[in-house]
Amino acid sequence: MIENRLDEICAIARQAAWGAADILQRYYRGNTDLDIKDKQGDPVTKADLAANHYILEYLQKELAGEDFGYLSEETFDVEKAEPVVKDWVWIIDPLDGTRDFIEKTGEYAVHIALAYQGRPRVAAVVVPETDKLYFAVKGKGTKVETRSGEIKEIFASDRNKIEDLYLVASRSHRNIRLNKMLERIPFKERFFVGSVGCKVSTILEQKTDVYISLSGKSAPKDWDFAAPELILTEAGGNFTSFEGKELLYNQGDVRQWGGLMASNGNCHQALYTMASAVLADIDAEMAKEA
């Protein structure tokens, strides 16, 4: 029974993530032509495809005969928008932060999550350029593993006043509404980082406390959030919509529309309430200007 084997399955996901990280680093540090192509407005490279092939092949080999579905950025048809018809579904982003990978900021990650009926139960997020892998099984906390094999528990910060919190936001995926909102919430300081996995890792490392996403013409996808969500919430943080609702994955449309907030958990409701109010004011102002 899959439910009783989640620790074992998590270990397999970790090995798949480390292997994908090795592949990405070879492309990142080499002089190989990335063969960059446009995929529905986002770049995709040979590195994305190679890491994706490795992860799928590894999981399917190690879990042969198991009744899993697979929802991967490089194989899922976003426009067709049909859910994977399985209770247990792997949600995979083989290279989160492709733009940062291409621009060599170092801020890219591998996301692997296993969801049960739309909610993540196992997650592994590796940030190759830091040689760290964060992993979690639902109900068992979050741990960080180094290349040398050292493993320890990790927790979000205990900062609990909005004015003491550090914000991390997207380096490239920001629109006017989001920029205006971030300016009006009184965070102590703001940092801009690529890859959702990298952003959430800064919350786990207690360098930051809050990450806000606000969709515009496009929206983040299931594979951007499923694994980062679990490693954050199991470390004491929170990850919801601006309405306080939990995210659901593999619902057909993989785009996560609206306002989403990840935090260390201590001011979460106050933050999304404030963000919603600020956003309403901004929308009213922009409507008057139109």
C-alpha cells in the first residue's frame, strides 16, 4: 500500500532529484548548446528535457508496477487541461527557473512531489548550486540534505511582526499590480530571487519570511508549487490563496490563478488580509486611471 511506504518513496524521489541536479549542473557549467526554444511563452532547453527524461525513467524503474500518474511540465498539455486520472500523481518540474538557468544566476531548482487526490504528500526540492536538497513527508517535518549526506531538520523563522519580515519575490515574473502591492506592505526588506524552489529555500534557511505570487496574463503552474508547498508547510510555514484556501493540484487546469502567499506561518492570515485590501485599493486606482 502506497500510504505505508511514503518514507521509502521519498528516498527514491531524493535520488531522482540528485540525479537530475547532476545533469543540470553539467549543462550549466559546460559549453553545451542549450538549444533554447519557446514553449507557450516560456523557454525550454535541452537541460530541461534531459532532466525530465531522467526523473521519469528513474521513478518508473524504481516504482515499476505501482499505480502512479505523472504530471510533468515537459509532457503535460496545458491547453488540453485534463487531470491525470489517478489518486497518486507525481508532479514534476525538472528545471524550475529556466530563465535564471540560461542567465546563470544560479537560482534554479528541481521539484518532485507526490500528491494524493490533489494534495502533496511527499516532496523533494534540490537547489543544485547550493548543493542542498530539502525533503518532506506529510506529517513528518522537513529536512535538508547536503551532498555529503548530512541530514538535519529545518524550520521557518519565528519572526512574528509584519514590519520585521523579509520578503522574497520573483526576479522576473512580476506585473504592475504585484509591484505596487509589494511596495505598500511594510516589510523590513525585499529580495528578488528566481525559481519558486529557491525562494522557498530562503524561507527555510530563515533568510526571508514571505513569498507572494500574483497572476496576471499568465499564472504559475502546479509543478511550480506542489513540492515547495510541502517542504514549507512541514517546516512550520503556510501556503494558501489570498482567501486562505489550500491549493489543489491536478485539477485539469494546472494554472494557479489569483493571489498566493507563502510565509513562515506567524502572520499569515494578517498578511493575506492586508494584501487583499491593498490589492483592492490598487485595482480601484487603476480603474480610475484607465
